[in-house]
Amino acid sequence: MTKQKKQSGFTLVELLVAMGLLAAIFVASGFIFRAAIKAQKTAKAVLEITQKLQTITSQLDTDFKGIDRDGEIFIAWVARYDVGLGKYMNFDRIVFFAGGNFSTYHQYNGDIRGTTARVSYMLAKNNGVAASGLNSNERILARSQHLYEPTLSPPAFPDVSNTPASFTELDNNNSEYYTQSLAVWKSIPDITKGDILTTLTDIQNISGSSTHPGGLTVDTSNPSSIHMLLAEGVGSFSVQGWNDAAQRWVPEIDPDGDGDLTDDSDYRLEGANVHSTNVIALWYPDMFALFGETSSIGTWQTDGTYNWRLYLGPINEPNFNSIPGLGRAFKFTFTIYDSKGVFPDGKVFSHIVYLD
């Protein structure tokens, strides 16, 4: 009896099993590939956000380490409701004098170096559009520095003889120096300096000053403005000071977090919401301006009264730590977006700088 030869090839069942296994391998490979791509994109987005965070925080540390309490500080706290995000976003601005090692980025007037500068932080305009009018992921955190360099005078810059016409938004954006000593700066009349501060910050009606354009403008296609670009994709920027008396950061939109602003908000209100145009601000030393009104810093109520946190003390250097909005430390909070939209809501960070 002869043995039957084994037939070559596969049965239909074996072929189907093999094809199923092959399909499973392809599906698994595709899943692994997509997961790898997603992980790579996420890693790049995290790296990008981390680099922006490090750039911002290291610059804040450097600048505020040298803040001059004998100089002037102007802070405007601006909150606007973002319907799409369903929350308030901050567009704060701060201008102050600081000591350190400064040098100009552009060489329009030569290589200017100095140990004193007027520094400002704010979310920038772009092509004439205010930061609040841009998508949150398209906003830019801007920083300007203007070195004190008296040897470039005359003429004095900024020229305060005919403000705001003699010192415009364009002048402030293009220049990187000023020629007045701090003593001269502090002696400028309030209305005139209000014009200058409007030019620096785009906050209007400061101490009865005129209304005109201001603030920092950064256009990434314009090389002359890039020296003010600190970080792209920064959707909000807030500045708060630690207040020992209240044992919290000031100002806050809703300190007790109950969703009702009328009982405790530090912000000027319009009904039950943060006022759509008037903002609160601190002008140190000696003057506090609540735009649309004038008062010491405190919580503004819609009936024109203030709550128990009203500060009636002097706004000067000996009382620096007691002044709401200033104090022993600043806390900066900002939302950072990655350029590819991997994190569509951005990532929120806070950074504390101690001043004493």
C-alpha cells in the first residue's frame, strides 16, 4: 500500500485565517503608527510651550529683580469676557523702571548700553488690531525696554512740550531709549504724563489726559518690531500683587469663586459683569486712578460705594507692601498655546517673583 502524497498549497480556511491575521497586523500597525505620530506631535507641542514658558519666566525674573521702588509703576488691570471660551481673559499692562544690564536690539542710534531702563509688558496689537480683537492663540506677549541715555540729548526724548503729538505710539515702538533723568520724569505734570502713559499702554483718559492710540505693536512680518516680541501664542496675561491684609493676590475678578461678582470683585463692574470699558489701575507713587472715577484702590460697587477692603493709606515706598496690587511679590498668570493647535485650549501657568 503506497502512501498518498501531501498536496501542496493552503486550504480555504487556512487562507482566510492568514488573511485575518495579516489584516489584524495592518490594523495594529496603523494604530501604533497613529499613536506614534500623536505622541510625537504632543511631545513637540509640550517642548514648544515649555520653551515659551522658560523665555517668559526668565525675563520676568531678570526685570523684576531690579525693579526700582523709587521710580514709577503703572499697572492697568483689564479683563474682557471671551464668549467662545466662556470665561474672562486678562489683558493687563505694567510699566516700571528697573536697574540691570541693558542693551538695545536695533542699532538706529548706535550700540546703546545702560544700567537703567523703563520696561513694559502687555499683549501686543497686530496690524492695528488690539489683542482682545485677535484669536487667543494668535496673541503675542510683548516686552519693551527703553534705556536711559542722557548723552543723546538734545533734543529731549520723549519731548513732553506738546504731548501727545510730540511723542506718538510709533515713536515709542521704534525707540529704545529715553533721555530724561528719573527726577525729571517724576516732575512731569500729571496730565502730560497721563498722555505719555496712554502712549505707552493704550489706556485712555489717564488723569484727564487726551484720548489717542498707544500700546505696543508687534508684526512678525516687520523686522523693526521684533525686538518687542517676547513670546507668540500667549492668550492672556495678568499681574497680581500679594496683599498681606487680605491674605490673597490682588486684584481678583471673583475672590470667593462663587460666580457672583457683585459681592466681592476687585474690578469695576457694569451690572453683574466686569465693566466693558472702564478699568482699574494703579499709578505709583502718590496717585491711584480708577478710570471714569478717581479714588484709592478698593472694590468698586455699582452704587458708587466700596467694601471693607478699601485702601486709604498713602501710595508711597514705605507702604509698598501694604498697597493692594503691589506688595512683597507679583504673580503673573498667562495662557500659552502651541503653534499647531495640539492643545486647543492652551496651558495656563503662574509664576511668582518675590520683590523683597
